Amino acid sequence: MDPVLPEIAAIAPELIALRQRIHAHPELAFEETVTSDLVAECLTAWGYQVHRGLGGTGVVGVLRAGSAGRSIGLRADMDALPLAENTGLPYASVNPGKMHACGHDGHTAMLLCAARHLASTRAFDGTVNLIFQPAEEGFGGAKAMIDDGLFERFPCDAVFALHNMPGIAAGDMAFCVGPMTASSDSVTIRLRGEGGHGAFPHRACDPMPAAGAIMLALQTIVGRDVDPLDAAVISVGSVHAGEAFNIIPEQVEMRLSVRTLDANVRQRVEQRIRALVAGQAQSFGLQADIDYACGYPVLVNDPQVTAFATRVAHGLLGEARVDPQSRPVMGSEDFAYMLEQVPGCYAYIGNGLGSRGGCMVHNPAYDFNDDILTLGATFWVRLTETWLTSQ
């Protein structure tokens, strides 16, 4: 039996055309003016109260039915990536160097489809807040909306988000109670010594050996300072020093990505990185500066709300197509900021396997799988109707 609602299946061609229209016109973080105009236009036409400007280009659509005081928030991200598309599709990006390589075009289209159905049926009792968020890709659009009063102006008893996931069968769903995505911190280390001629190292203070020692020692933090049952990743993504064969550089700059699945582990790793760098620099007679930029926090799903969403997915798809406790991932997601304010659940919907939908996100050959649009929209509708009638 097809789990997709017949009314949603009937408008599938319109939904696909909408998604592909968004795909062809990608916009980067806090530049989503065309996309937010489209979202606002659709929501207004369907009878939503539309509020704009939160987080710059964010849009919130509010729909009320009945008299109950309960509320729900559904979030979709809108921004694209600074990536040149290489799909060869007829609806490929027309904006050079910009691409919807993470499926935010599909997330927006799914939520708009659900919005249309909810407005036409109003088979719920309470308030629906649809949150179309800018700047998820590393710029903290969720926090920007929160700072602009998102949850004070549009209170939500719970908030939900869906993200497509290549490598999971198309339309299958995955949930995770507790930590689901990692914190993400960026660290810049600068080691300063004294430059000189490569033939006379004893008359210089070479920062390069210290950089090598630090690079190796950083992994002892993961291997010896962090409980083996916890997770942490320290990746050195960039090392830059000097320009010539025979010149000892005066400075080395190292750039690190640090990820954890626990706030206490995150704090411990920062303390150890700072101590390790300071100690190693001193042992080599160098000066060290550390710029430690804390990014997205750990995304933690609420147990009760996640159990609720999982039950809705079971009812829609059957238990065989739903993973109730998938493994966390070390990628990051700024929906974590919303979950620090309101209990909620972030879940995956499978984008497909192999050549159809299996290409990983952030790849120039990626494309959102249009086959899952109607199913994702149906899940949003069932989730909303159940939350606002049975709670």
C-alpha cells in the first residue's frame, strides 16, 4: 500500500517542478532572497500568516485551526553551497559557483508541499509554525533566527527537522535518541620562531619540528584523554609555512577541525589542545597563539519527542523501513541551536542507494531524489496532525 497521501500524490508533478526551480537558482547563506520570496508567496496564497526577516532572510508561516493551545514547529533549510555543479541536469544551477549540493532545495519543497495540504484540510487542533531557515551551511542561520526572537514570537511545544541522507534506501527513515550530530569547532594555531637560512638551522628557531610534533601529539588527545566509549575527531586540515626550499620559515599556521558528541568531552578536548600546544611550543622555544572558534553545538534529540516521531514513521512506513536508533554522525547541523531552546527531533529520510540518490551530499554530482518528496511531505502532515490531535 502506498503510504503517500492521495492528495499529495496528485500534485507530485507540481512539487517536483517547484523543487527543480529552487535547485536551478541556488543562493548562499543569508542571500536567499529569491527562495524566501517564493516561500512567502506560496504561504501567503495558501492562507498562512507570513513573517519575514528573522535571521535576515528567514520566513515563518503560521497556520491555526481549532482552539487548542498546542503548537508544533517544522523547519526546513534554504541555503546552497559555494560549489560548481557537475550534474548535467536540465535544471542545473544557473548561478555559477553555487549549487544545492546538500538537498536544501528538497527540504524546502517537501515542507511547502506539506504546508499546502495542511492549509487545505486543517485536520488538526492547534498552531503550526513552519520555519524556513537561512544559512545552515556553517553560518548559524538557526541561531540568527533565535536571536531575532523566533521562539518568543512563535512558541513551539516541539520542533522537528528532516534531512535527506544518501546511502539509506529512498524514503526509509532513521531516528536517534540523544546525540545525533557532533559539535564543530575550528582551531587556528600559529607557531612563531625565528627564520633563517636552511643551511644554518642552529642560527634560527625553526617552528616546523614543533608543528610536526603537535600534529602527532594531537591524536593522543583522542586516543588517551578521551574515554574510548566517547567520540572525538581532531583533523588537521591545513598547514602553511614558508615559500622556498632553503628558507626556514618564521611562522607555521595550522588549521584544525574538532568534533565531539558530548559537551563535556568538547570542553575537555579544548583544554587539552590548549595545554598541549602551549607545552610543545615552550619545549621548542617558540611562541604559540591559538584562535579557538566554537561552532555548532552537539545536536541532542529529546527522547520523548523522538519516540513520538518514530511511532508516526512506523505507522506510515512500517517498522522494517524505520531505524529507531541509528548511529550518530560526526557531521554538524545548526538545528542543534533550536534543540537547545525547544525539545525536538532531527531525523533522516533516505535519498537512495547506488546511482539513484546515492551520491553523497557536498559533492558536485549530487542531486536530491525527487521520488521522496511526496513521502517526506506526507510524513510532515501525519506528524503535525498526530501531534495536534492526540497529545
